[in-house]
Amino acid sequence: MPTGRRSVVTGGAGFIGSHLVEALLDRGDTVTVIDDLSTGDRANLASVWNHPSFEFVEGSILDRPFLRSVMTGTDRVFHLAAAVGVHVIIDEPLQSLRTNIHGTENVVDLA
């Protein structure tokens, strides 16, 4: 039964995010996933890909205008997007900090 709630999950193509998406859809939410697929994978969302209340939008949490356009009208935001993994952090420390700090600022400001 639909709840009428619209939830956005950043990082929803990751392991944890994809399971959260399944639970929200099972509960009746309309769910939009925002993910840049830098560490997530569309395959993690295979079980919900054709669900009528599911939408996937590829993009970065660093892109504030993009985020604003996707998050408008959202009831709840679950922020799971982050630069993760030892190799990512070591190989790209500045980009990791930008994503984890400025990306989070963008999501929180627009929530």
C-alpha cells in the first residue's frame, strides 16, 4: 500500500543503500536513488529496477543544481553517498574529502 512519501537515497546503488531502497519500497514509499556509480553498481538494484515506485538518477552529490532538481518535493532523505574504500581514499584523498564533506553539506542544505 503506497504511503504517499517520497524518499531519496543518496548512494542507493551501494550494498547498504540498495537494501534500504528495497525496504522503503516494500513499505510503500516512492524512492529515488541518486548515485554516481563510482563505487555502487546498478546490479545491486536489479530486484527493484522495474518497480513502478522506483527511479534511478545518475549524478554527483557535488552537483548542487542537479541535487536541487532531484530533491525538490522530497519528504525524506537518506544520505549514504560517500567516497569509500581504502584504495579510493589513498589514491584520491582530495576528491574523497570533497565528496564526503562538500557533498554532505549539499545534501543537508537541500534536504
